Amino acid sequence: MSRRHRAEDPKLKFQIQDSKFTIRNSKFEITNITNMSLLVVGSVAFDAVETPFGKRDRMLGGSASHFSISASFFTEVRVVAVVGRDFGQAERDVFARHNVDTSDLEVIPDGQTFQWHGRYEYDLNVAHTLETQLNVFAGFEPKLSEGSKKSRLVFLGNIQPDLQRGVREQIPNAELVALDTMNLWIETTRDSLQKTIEVVDLVIINDAEARQLAGEPNLIKAARKILSWGPDTLIVKRGEYGAAMFTKETYFAIPAYPLEAVFDPTGAGDTFAGGLMGYLASQEKLDEAALRRAMIFGSVMASFNVEEFGTERVQRLTPDEINQRFRAFKRFTHFEEIPFERKVSGARFQVSS
């Protein structure tokens, strides 16, 4: 965490800001900003997507892109990823507009950026990969600067488990480390993945992956098994049905935000994780109450993501829109405790907590 020293002066009504000094609203702050609040390690890609509602031939994608843009509404974010010479100024400007730090974004001058081409059926839960070109991502070895190594929170995006574990070992003092994975790594590198899960605090995966990973068809049993390996918390993404959080002692679930128009689910899971981790990074106390609020913010961000293609909708978001949707979420999930009463043959029985 940064160290702050303050001195009041009512005459100071202007702002000077760089990496060390800030004068803001009559308060003088000297801030030692040597570490970022949140680090994401993952992919930056170009996606081509076809849905029943349209298509895009080339748009910014990848786990680190969706995650960082979403998280940037809540905190400072730094990206560790690799791109090729075709990653241009237009793409860099997207990160710059959201104050995402790309100083650890590696560029391979003679390579091409990771590309994915997919098609969704009318049921947008059904996706088909038409083409994958790993390009520079095939040889990706995360390179962390000293600033990245001091990050408070870390999200290990969907990359090879050995690489995830290598990053985790370089950030031993992180307050919270979260991990995402996919069926490919579950099928091909299961032992390595389990070793990596053992050294993180939070696992964020979808329901099918949770069952596959644990070898349990029942989600509750699957969650208990995964938690027995070491992480404190498991968050299961359930798409249009919401999300569920498991700890060793508690359970919490939320629905998805109801939408009339869904155009492209690409990156929704990473956008969810970005909102969740970004909100947590903005909080001093990372307790279960914060995690529950973070899940709502994650769902809010994911709901915006699917309204348009790629990162298009999230890029245009405003804090007011996020807050309005959060309040709507609260309204349709809130209910009062009502003791149950029943009359039987003239007698009244009451059941209450």
C-alpha cells in the first residue's frame, strides 16, 4: 500500500500531479506510488466474431484486454502480455484512455498478435472456434517489472498453469491472487493446474469447468473438493444464470442481470473478473462482505460487455451507468425477512428464525 503524508493549507486551490506529488482540494499529499493496485497477466488479442446479430472481422480482445478495461473503472491496472508488430496506436489508445499501464506489454517486432475467430449459434451459450493463431502468444513468458512484482492484487488470466505459477512465485507478498483457467488446461495439464490452484487465494471459473476439474457432477461437491486444495474462495460463473461464491463455511449466489439484447458474449467472463477484482482493489478490507459486493460489480460489468461486440460497450461506460445498474441489481435481489405463520383448525403456529 502507498504511504501518504498530508498537510492542510486553505490557500492551495490548484492541482499539480505526477508520480510523487499531488496538491488537490486544499490538501497536500506526498505519495510513494511504487506499486500498482492490480496486475493482470494474460492475453491481448485480435478477435473476429460472428453472431446471429452481426459480425466483426477484427477487434481488440484477449483476457487481459477485457479484464483491464473493466477493472480500470475502479482502480489502477497494469497489464503483462505480449503482442506483435500489428498491434498499433489505435489499440494502445484504448488502454491509454482508461489509464491502463502497458509498460509491461511486450512487443515482438517480427511477430503477429494472437488472433481468434469464433462463431456463436442463436443460443449464444454455444460457441464454435473457427480459427486460432497463437502467433507471439505461443512463446509467451511473462516478464514482470519491479513495479509489477509489488502489486497488491493479481489476476492470473487464462494461460498455461506453469506460467501462472511462475508469476505467483514472483509476487509472494500480494494480498490476494486470483486465477482463471479453461477446459484445455484441465484436460492436458491437470497436475500442473492443481499445483497452481494450491498457491492462489481465489479461483474464478465457469460451472462446467468446476465440475470437470473436480471430477464431480454436483457443483456443491465440486466446489468443496476444489477448496480442499488450498484456495480460500471459489467463484463459479454461470453465464445467463448468474454466479455463485463458495468458501469453506459459506455460500452466496446472485442472478445475472436481465437483458433484452445480447449481441456478443466474448470476454464476458474476463469482464466479470475485471469488475470483481477492480472493486476489491479499491477496498482496504478484503472480507466476505467486500467479495459479495465485488460479485455484483462483476456481474454489472459483464452485463454491459454482452450488449455490443468485444469491448465496444464497456469502453463507453460512465460511472453513473455502473452505479445505476448496481442499484437496479440491489432492488431486484433484495427481500425482507418475513416470519411464516399458518392457521390450522383454529390454532395458530408460527415458524421464525
